[in-house]
Amino acid sequence: MDYGYIKVAAAVPSVKVADIDYNLQQIENIIAVEEGKGVEIIVFPEFSLTGYTCQDLFQQQVLLEDAEAAVLRLKEFTRQLDIICIVGLPVEAGNILLNCAAIIQKGELLAIIPKTYLPNYAEFYEKRWFASAIQLKPTEINYAGSKILITNEPTLIQTWHGVKFGVEICEDVWAPTPPSNHLAPAGADLIFNLSASDELIGKNAYLKQLLSQQSARLMCGYIYASSGFGESTQDVVYGGNGLIYENGNLLAQTERFSLDAQVVSAQIDVEKLRVERRTNSTFVTAQQNREARIINCHSTELRDFTLEREINPLPFIPKSKDMQNSCEEIFSIQVMGLAKRLVHTWSQKVVVGISGGLDSTLALLVCVKTFDKLGYDRKGIIGVTMPGFGTTDRTYNNAMTMMQNLGITILEIPIRDAVIQHFKDIDHDINNHDVTYENSQARERTQILMDLANKYGGMVVGTGDLSELALGWATYNGDHMSMYAVNASVPKTLIKYLVRYVADTEVNEQAKIALYDIIDTPISPELIPADELGNIKQKTEDLVGPYELHDFFLYYLMRYGFRPRKIFKLAQHAFDGSNETAGKYDDETIKKWLQTFIRRFFNQQFKRSCLPDGPKVGSVSLSPRGDWRMPSDACSKIWLKEVENL
């Protein structure tokens, strides 16, 4: 838990029905291996000690007593182990027989949890042998050398580092109100399910949807282990499902219908789950008046932490199989936001500054899609190219090609003379290429756009993106300002994919070539003169760092509130060079730009405090009216101190 992770496993062992010695040996073998791999909690299927399909053999005293003896042996086997084991077995409690989960660690039987909902339909006959936890009065029993209270009271097990987990058994999760609905609001970070669910056509897909939704609804880790090949007998077949979810996302799964024993493990980010919960007012309300008894585990040996999970280096980018649908959805959100603003203001004109860069290209494409959806004439889109001291032929030609092919109104208004006059007015040396030199050009362009909007009765559509806002890479009251900012919650890394999507699906060959060249053009505000060959000299990523790193930092800082030390650890893993998309950054490079990101993020908040309206597209937004409300003068000291100590 040093970085908020706990390693869990779901096991599907080889089973022989009613052969407890064999089953125990298989369980012990798996426990020994997984303990060596650093697994902290492992769950086995329902009735994993006896077999689920014992039927009337569950009434045989020798089976029940041998199951108890197996727990005693399992206690002894785990005496020197840290791993927490959850196994399934039948347990007598007074005059009733229960379908239970036994939780064992370091030679101690910590708890016995009875099943609540017993299926008694179709191929299931559990009520023939077992009572429900609902029918149970709190009963203290002596079992496997331990005095244990068996109760239907919600029960949580707490590890020594504070992670709480609950247990439910098979049918429990299929019920209208599963026990986990109480356990998670009462504090369970993880839910373990011991199951013996047979296979039917279509059932597996439904099961995975069910578990995914339960994990997402409860904002928890959900670890599910179901019976496999050894239980298949008579009229039922068991596929052996081991599934691990985190807030609805599938982290690991076993191969179905395997003849061999299987184990899957994953590191669940408990810290991330807790962030999701505490920022979700609905969950906070749901946890009121939810209580559970707490049983504490033993302390465990500290181990060096190794991050085993795959970390996406581009967290804002949808998975490739969803790319087309995601791009269409993002455009739809942007288009609907702009369309509403146009309809509300009775405007059929927009003014957009077109530089030949990524941001202005995306803004232009959104305007075109919006006008088409509203049935407006594209000539109402006034694209303005404003060549300055740093404008190159490459960006100028791409801007002109795009506007011509999209059929909008084109205006070309050079700003050199106006800016030179402005330098004379404020007594600034034109050869001094400082921030005044740069920002004067940006503000001149914004003034032109605003005045054109007044002239034509339209509005200025902003082009700046989420990544630039996070870094404050915008001229205050220059490109920082517009009348509607369609890209305000779209990060730089995502814009390339959106532009490429349009290039591949919606434009002619000439426009496609221009769009691909825009994607390949170095990101630059082009406020400094080009080099002697006419190429872009001022490259943004040379100055403030790679956007793929900054977007990575932004995502984990904003989405989950992770501390710099954890973000650094995740970045080390994500950008280790094994992913071709990510490239490779060494520790010093990551640290350098993480420090830059935090410093700029705090120092530039004043620009975000007065942003224009813009549609929220993803889970991260910096709108001062919605997702991010931060004082403009907050101190970054404790964040930067942690980075320095990395």
C-alpha cells in the first residue's frame, strides 16, 4: 500500500468432488506459489474444500468433519505466511448447515461468512441442504480449534495497512440487493465472491456485465472465483471463471473451459477507489448509517513494491477499438455546445483564427460540423489567417488549404505593421524577442478577431486546449480569451487523434494531406521569427516539455488527486520504453518536467479563473465554474518539495 495498491488473486484449483485431502493439497500448492509472488489476498471458489456438487453428501457427517479438519490443517499451513486466504466449505452452526467462506491468515481463522441468498430453481437445490444467513441467529461455535461468532451481521475484514474487504457468495451478487450493497458503503474497498456458477449460452457475458456494474456502482474492487473443470458432473458444466474488476474495469481474467488449475492476480489501486468515493456525493450520502463489525488481520512483512499493472501512457486517448465511436462522441459534445450558443444568441456567424496548427484546425472542424448540423451556410464561418513575424510557409499554406477545401469565408490580415506601430507606441525594441514581443502579437490577433465578430454580428470561437490551460501556455487576454472555447477540455494528445479521424473519414485527398501535415508539424505559437531555412524555430515542447508527459501528469493530478511521488512512479512505469506510442523518458527527464508542470499549474491559475465558457468533454476539466475551483494564489511548496526529494 506504499503507493495505494494491494495485490489480490482469484484461483480456480483442480477439484475432486468430496475428496477433501486432494482439494486441500491443491489449495495449499496455489497459496504457496501466490504468497511468493506477493499476493496479499486470494479467494477460491464456493465449496472449494469439498466440491460444490456434493449434493446429498453434504448431509454426511464424515464430510463435514473432514472439512473442519482441513481448515485446521490450512491454519497450520499458513502459520508463517502473510497471505490472507478465503476458501469455501459447509459449516454447522447449532441446528443448521450453512454455505460459508472461511478467512484464514497466519494460522488463525479470522472469520466465517455465511451465504445469504440460496438459489433453489432450475438446476440449483441449495435449500435442500443449507439455511440462509437470514435464518441465522448469532451463534458462537468452536470450529477448527477456534472460537468463532457466525452471524448475519455485515462483516468487514481489515488488513494491517487499513484496506477493508467483504465477502459474498455466488448467488448473493445476483440478488436484487446483494450483501455488497451494504458492505461497500460500510467501508469495504474490496469485495470477494466465492462462486460455483455453471455455464449456459450467453450467461458468461451477462455475468461479466453484472460484476462490472456492481464494481462500478460500489466503486470497489471485485474479485470473483468460480468453479472449474473438476466440478463438471451429470447435467452441469463449470467453466472456471476468475475475474478481477476495479471500478467496473476488468483487470484480469482466466481462460474459460481450461482443464488445468488457474490463478489470475492484479494490483488494485485502493487509493484511486477512495478518491472516487469521497468526490462522489452520491456515494457519500449512501454510506450514511451503514455499519459493519470489523475483524482485524495480522500485520505482515514489509516488501519492496514493484508496480505490475499496465499503465496507459496516454490516459486521455480511448482504446483503439473504441476510437471511432469516441471521436464521434467528442465531436458531438463540442458541436452541441457550440450549436446551443449560436441558437441562443441568434447568430449565424463565427470568427476563428486559423494558424495552421492543431488547435485552430480542430476548432475549425467543430465549427464546420456545427454549421452543417444547424443547416447554416458555411460561408458564415469566417476563418482569419494573421501572418506575423514567426509565421512559416508550411503553416500558412496548410491553413489556406484547409479553409479553401472546407468552403468557408477566408480573410487574410497580416499583423506585422500593426505590431510594429504598437512597439513604437510602447517604446519596445523590435529586436528584443522577449515576452512583450510575443504577447503583443497574440493580443493583436485577439483584438482583430473580436472586432471582426462585432463587425459581422458573430462570435469568436476559441482554439486553446486543456493542456495549454493546465500549463498556462496562453497569453492573458490574448488567445486566452474568446466568446466560446470549444477545445477547452480537450487535451493536446487527444487533438491529434480527432484531426486524424476527420482526415481519414470526412475530407477530400487535398484536405487529408494538409491535415496529416498539420499533425506532423511541430507545436508552436510561431511568435519568434523562423530560422534561416524558413522552418519553425520556436517549438513549444522544447520550452515547456513533452505534452504526452504533461497530459499524463494532468490526468492523475486532476482525476485522482495523486501526490507527485505516485505520479512519478506511474510515469516511470508508463514511459519505460516498452510502449512504442509512449517513447522513452528516463527518471531525470520525468522529474524535470513534473517539476515544471506543478510550478506552472499553480502559478498560472489566475488565467483559468476567468476562462470563457466551453463544453466539458471528458472526466478532466479546468472550468472555474465546474470541476476546478482553486485560489489563484495557492502555494505549490509541498508539491514541489516532494518532487525535489524523488
